[in-house]
Amino acid sequence: MTCLRSVVVGCGSALPARCVTNDELAKTVETSDEWIVQRTGIRQRYLSDASETTSVLGTRAAQAALDDAGLAAADIDLVICATSTPDHTFPSTATQIQAGLGMTGGVAFDLQAVCAGFVYAVTTADKFLVTGSARRALVVGAETFSRLLDWEDRTTCVLFGDGAGAVVLEAREGEGTSADRGVLTSSLRSDGRHREKLYVDGGPGSTGTTGHLRMTGKEVFRFAVGSVTDVIDDAFRASGTNADDLDWFVPHQANRRIIEASADKLGIARDKVVLTVDRHGNTSAASIPLALDVARRDGRIKDGDLVMIEAIGGGFTWGAALIRW
């Protein structure tokens, strides 16, 4: 029987102008290129200047996605921005992206699920589209995580970068099978008991300050590899697919060792894994759409491919979505 599917019709990305290599970081932080690459797979990241705010990067990525889709801002009636680094406490970054695109209609709001934010945002947009509440959605992941870093903490400051990515989703009719184009299924989880393992030690409702990112790396690694496969198994079960059916696995780009260990545990061949952590670092909610845009533009992801996106973020929050491109 026919149903509505949320089909990806465009994607885009944006990065700050400044690229910072590990060797450059080693001039100001007690670290080395060898140490960073061995433990994380990261070789460089992009850091924003004062003019490159989250909404500026998000607007650039959104416009690129619109251009890729051959659409105008007026064709969009929903904007969701996944971010943990908004320009302001309010208004939402999504409304600033909306304004930056010249949109005067529709609805725009932010969604905060840290590194899992883009998966949460795609899932949320999908609910709007398949119920007929919207026709086309811009889903943006945009971050300036460098604003949250303690640059004297070498265990965290070397990991993160800034950037933005976006996709345009359009409601189209499908046959209700796993051969349909679009979001086939998604699965989300959260468990707030793990706050102390990955968090920012500030906020307007507590300290009145922005605060700095704090992380217990070993605990995050253990949870990421050992506990989040449930959402991927749920997605396979709901769609009647398995790891062999996947064309591409596009996980959150946090750490190469986490990505490869997770793929191995799930039985996903490593040559199906899209890796961009080496060039972008961990860009939180922006990492998956940045990776999607890279893999789409270099010809890896093609129309009809089955793509799994997956992420874990502070909280903990985690989720996965299965998309037929």
C-alpha cells in the first residue's frame, strides 16, 4: 500500500575558512600529530572566527542544500537545526537560518541532542512530512564547538571542530516497502544517568556562563561501542534488512577507533563505512550531514543506495535512521 516517505532531494555543507592541523595545535597544546592520529584518527579540523557563527555556517550549508535540490527558500515550510552551540540562548538558531535564507513563512526551531542531534532532527522532520504537516524540510546540523572547549585540556580540545551540513527532505509517495526512496525507519534512545561522562559545566540556568566541555573518554568509548547497537538492530528489524543490504554506513564522526569497532560489532564491512573524522574532527551534530555531503559529492552515495546514519551524544542520547537515497 502507498505511503508518504521523506526523500532526500538535496544536501550541502559549510566549513570555516581556517583549517588547523595537528602540528599547528601542537605548538600551543602539549600534544603531537602522532598522539592524536593514533588515538582518534583526526588529522585536522576547521575552527571558526568571530564572524562565523553557528547560524552563519548553518545558513551557508542550508543554501548549498537548496541549490543542490534546485529549490528556493520559499519552497521550504520547515527548518530544524540540530545544535548545542546556538548563537543566542534565544531566538533559536533555526529562525536565524530561516531569516538568512529570506524565508518569511513556515516554522523553524532548534533541537538539542548533542552529537545525536542530526539523527533526532531527521526523525522529527520525517514525522512532520509523513503526516502531511509539511511538504519540504531543511534539516541542518550546525556547530561551533570550539567555543565550548578548554584549550588547556589536551584530552578534549584536539577532538572537536566547527562546521555545518544540511539536507532537504521532500514528502513523496512510496509503496511501503524497503525499496522505497526516503527515510525507511528510525530509532531513538536516551539515558540521562550518564550526564557526568560527557557534558558542559555551565549554562544559563545553572552558572550563568557558557562553560566548558568535560568528558570521560574511556567511559564514552565503552558505551558507544557496547550499548548503542540496539537502535541499529531495531532499524534493521523494522525494515526487514540487514548489514549485508547496506551500501553505506555513515556514523557520527567522533573517533576512528569507535567507528571501526562499532562497524565490526555490527558486521558492517569497513569498506562500506564513510569516514571524514580525519579531515573534520568531531563536529557534533554537523558531523553526519558533513559526511553525507562529502560521500555524495565524491560519487560514493548514489540514488537508490541504502544508507544508515547513527550517532551517540551527551546525555546519553543515541539513535539511527535507515534511508534509501
